[in-house]
Amino acid sequence: MSELSVDHLIGIKSLTESDIQLIFDTADNFKQVINRPIKKVPTLRDITIANLFFENSTRTKLSFELAEKRLSADVINFSANSSSVSKGETLVDTVNNILAMKVDMVVMRHPNPGASVFLSQRVNSKIINAGDGAHEHPTQALLDSYSIREKLGGVAGKKVVIVGDILHSRVAMSNIFCLQKLGAEVMVCGPKTLLPKYIDKMGVKVETDIRKALQWCDVANMLRIQMERLDISYFPSLREYTMQYGLTSQLLKELNKPITIMHPGPINRGIEISSAIADSDQAIILNQVENGVAIRMAILYLLAQKIDRPQ
């Protein structure tokens, strides 16, 4: 049976193209499962998974939890706000205490970049990175590329523009790595203050005019402005940002072709994307959410195959 080349899912950077294809093929099977009347399979029975969320999350947390329960795993949920972390406990102590309870896998979101790498070097469990600071968010990038493959029949050769706050976005970083590995052309678009200084060295096109970017692309992935990470003012006002980079029906009417609209969520309606577009047929935002469960089931299943079980 095919297996992943990695023991942990830390970032897209560490995956090969064949790893990504294996995850997609496995997700195809699980997508059929979650659309059946009986959605549960006993695949991960007796596997215990801890969801450690040191940052707020809605979709990722619910999606992982649902994926784990669909696979019949035992699930424990941990939220930093209501734990001893607020009393000064360190990350390693927190995790060691949880591992003392015999946990097989850890799904972790953390505000510091590299937290999942740090953890994978210190504990025996399989680690899945559910987002670390502005570094990577691998499962989001995988479900985005999977959604493009489903909608357009493949990713190779497709033109994808990522619009918005690229500087603070782990979704943008993981998406760039994933799309490039699958053979897509990638462009980033946003105000110069929200584009990383050396972004062009990653082999992506850079554009500051959203009209030109939309004219070029097949798929537009709209990112939200990450207000919680803005330590200084990167643009005059939200109103000004919306006028320059907000996706509206008028902008789409000006194009001479249909394009696919994506958004990783949470959506700030009326800022980076209008309600009319978010709810239109061109948007595949809710498909992304559905695919997120299938992709996360696939990752959990494939990593569980690598757990050393006593004979």
C-alpha cells in the first residue's frame, strides 16, 4: 500500500507531489463515505487524537473534529483559553501531560511559527500542523488545491491569483508551495505594504492592480485582512482597501470570462469580497469546507498508518 514520505504533516514544503496526489486519491474515497447515509467508518478505532488549539478557530477545529469522529477515533479537545497555559505552563509541559494520557496523534494550532516542528522533535506522537503563526497552514492549502482539481478537472497549468494580506497569511504561503508543486501558475496581488519583501523570489508573479490580476487568472483566492496580526497601519483605512482590492459584481462583469472564486474563511463580507459574490455560483467557498473534512480524514488515515503499534 502507498504511504506518505513524512511522519508528520508540518507544512506543504516537506511533502512531495506524489504525497499530495496520494492525499487527494484517499480524499476521493472519503468524500464518497461522508456523502453516504451512514457516514462513519471504523478505520481509526482505538486511536486517540488530541486537538490542541492555542488560537481561535471555527472551520479548522470543527472540520478536524468531524473528520476524527467520522473515522471512529477517540477525540480530546484542548483550548488554551480555558487551560493551565493561562497559568504559565509551557508548550512542552502541556503536551507531555497530554501524552502521558497516551495520545497517538496531535493536531495543533499555535500563534508561533515553527511550534509544530518544535513539538515533533520532542514527542513520539504524530503531529499535524493546523496553522502556526504566519508560517504554514498545510491542510487549508491541500483542500484549496483539491477544490480546484474538483472544479476545473486538474491543477496543472491553471492560473491562480491570491489576493489580499499575503504578508501575514499562512494560507497564502502554504497555497503557493502546494500550487507550484502541482504545476499551477501563481500570482499574488495586494497593496505593496502587505506583500512580503522577497515574494518574487518564490517564483510567483506579483501584481498590485486587481483588475489585471483577475483578467489573468482562472481562480481567485480572496484572503481576509488579518486585523489581529496588524501591529501598525499597513493601509489608510478598510474603506480604502475595499475600494482598491474588494471583489465586487462590477469587477467580475468587466472580465470577458468566468473565474472561480475561493475564500479560506472567515469572510469579512463587504471588505475583501461582497456578499453577492460570496453567495454566487462562481464561488466554491462551501465546497472548500466540505472538501476540508475529506482531506483531513485522508491525512489522519495516512498518518495513522505510520503509528508504531506493539504486536
